[in-house]
Amino acid sequence: MKAGVLDVLLGRFDDGTPVDARVVTAPQSQIASVRGHIRRLISARQGSLVHMPDYGAPALPALYTDIPYVSTALGEDVRRLVRAYEPRIRDVAVTVEPGCPERGFVVSLRVSASLASGEPVRLSLGLRESGVPAVLDQELSDGHEARV
């Protein structure tokens, strides 16, 4: 199965496309499912699930925007989190970049990885001070990204 369980239960991918509207064995379907799960994973707060206390991102202190080594720690936290809870991908790399205060983002994350088949998975997220992520890009059907 290439679509995640949550995608099937909701009947749609995170981008709103109905699961049955795509051939769910296509790499793009799996990429859409993985990207949605990573966004939801980073949106969740660590400790919010009693049965999986490590699931979710740690609270985002304002320090992440001010101290470079703390930004590095955030990148490592997110990389560890994605590696632990998204088994469909490998070679996870996370880059932390300065945010865009005009758009309300204190920090930006770029997550890149690959599916077991070798297909690249990329996702850029902007994090608000509350820790809520917003997708900053959309991946096109040819595997390239379109900035939003």
C-alpha cells in the first residue's frame, strides 16, 4: 500500500486530492502521503500522545531564531523525529534556515529524503512562533518544487 493509513481513512491526501483519484501505487501518491505525514508529525507536540510520548516536535522556543547552535539542535531533533516515525523514507536531511518575519515564520525547515525506490521527497516548512508549520512549497508531478 502506497497511501498511508490516515490518508485512506480520511479519503484524501494532505493536499486535498482524493485517494481514489490517483493510482495509489504511483510514486507521486506515496510522496504526497509522506509529505503530509511529515507535516502532521512536525505539527504535533511531543507528549500529546500518551502511548507515544516521543511522537511530535518539541516546543519551539524563541531561542531557535537567535542562537545558531540551537537551530542546529532543532534540525537534529526534526531529523531524528522523521527517521523514527516515517519508515517509508531513508537518507533524511534537515536544513534549518532563518525565518521570514514578514510572513510570520520564525524559522524555515527544508526536509529532504528519498523513498526506498529512490524517488526524492522534499518539503519546505515555515514554523510560526507557536510551532505550527506551514508548507512553503508544493512538489510538482515531475518531482520539482514550486514555491508558494
